[in-house]
Amino acid sequence: MTILIAMVGFDYQRILDGINFWRKTKPIEQIYLLFDEKKDSYGYVSQRNIEDLRKALKFAGTEPLTAGYNPQSYESTFGVLYKILKKETEEGKKDVLIDSTSTAKEAYGAVVTVALMFDKVRLYVVPPNGRDWYFPSPQSPQFEEWFDRMRNRSGTAPQEIFLPGYRLKHPKRTELRIILELMGHGGRSNSLTDIISWCGGNPRDPIVKNRYSRLVRKLEENGFVETEHITRGKRIVLTGFGMTLAKAAFATK
């Protein structure tokens, strides 16, 4: 079975076009609609489209699930998608399609990154039949006509954003514990000994110390932490990506 996630901005018809395209070939079990929760013009049109999409996509006794996010925030987008993908791919063992047609560049970067962390995730966009970058104020007389024209603009066939078969290695339980402990201690540790102690291990045990040294090295290879040589040892610091993952993982606990 397949789960479909659509990121909804000022497009309406293209979202429907994409979903209807996939429904012809795949049984879509559940649809998630992600809307712009900001209190600005972009949030306004996104939230209006969400209400109509929820009605249009209510079929087989199910209704789309909705979630708010800030498409101009990498961290916000990553966190919302991480929670959904972890639930649906790891726990539900489902295939996932993500429609990134109608979102911001910042969000698109997060979509690609988080998709590479989970198997069975595919991305696509629905190109428009034309382009119009003019965006009148919702308070202007021209807005309703523009909004109706933009949201009902049809799209062409979805274009898949092909991802490599290799996926980023998702941290295992102890690795994730290290990441979360680092976040809880300001994103850094001045020694491996501190990390071992935070995780409940015995830093005096050479076997334990070697194990944690390998874990930290693996986290560094995968871009979650970086190490810095200091006078009395090695400082271990969460990268920006590591901190983003830590916050997303903490929110799912």
C-alpha cells in the first residue's frame, strides 16, 4: 500500500492532478496534506486550498490528514516529514510518494534530504501548463480572480525526482541516543568520556570506550557530528544536520 504526502501552497488543481495520476496505478491508502501555517499571504492561500482539497479527496471513507509547517524553514519541514516518514515507512512498512510541486526552495531542500533517510520514498512534481509569478495582496480587488486562475491551472504528467538507491544511514538506537544527549548538553561534548557517561556507560571500561569511539566515528562519517582536536582530547559537536535530526527525533519520542 502507498501513502501520499502533498505539500500545498497556492496550487490546487495540480495537486489533484498528481494524486489522480497515481491513483490509476497505485492503491493510495492515506493522504497527508501539509499546509503553510504562517500568518501571511502564502499561508492564507495554502490554508484555503487545504480546506477544498480535504473535501475533494475524501474517498473510500477516509479523509486526508493535515499538518502545518513553515515551508521557509528547513528545520520545520524536516521535522514534520521525519515524523510522518518514520511512522509510515519504519512502523507501517508503507511506500511513500511526496508531491513537492507547491512549496518553497528551503522546504524542497529538506524534502530531498529526509527522503534519502528512508527506503521506499519517492518524490515528484507536477509541472504547470504555464507560469505566472504575479501575486496580488489578498485584500486587493484582483486577488479572487488571480487566486481562482492559479489554483485551477492544470498540470502535465507528474515528473518523478529520481533519487539514488543509496540511502543515508539512519542512526541506530545507541547512535541516536548520542545525538540526543549531545543536543541536551548544548550540542557539544569536550570528551568521549562525557558522552559515555551521559549514555549510562562506564568510561573506564576499554571495551565500552572502543565501542563508543566507533559509534562517534560512524556518526561523523554520516555527517551528524564533527570532531575538533583540543588540548585535552577531542571535542564532539553536532553539525547543523545533526541538530535538525535531533530535534525531529526528540519530537517523535
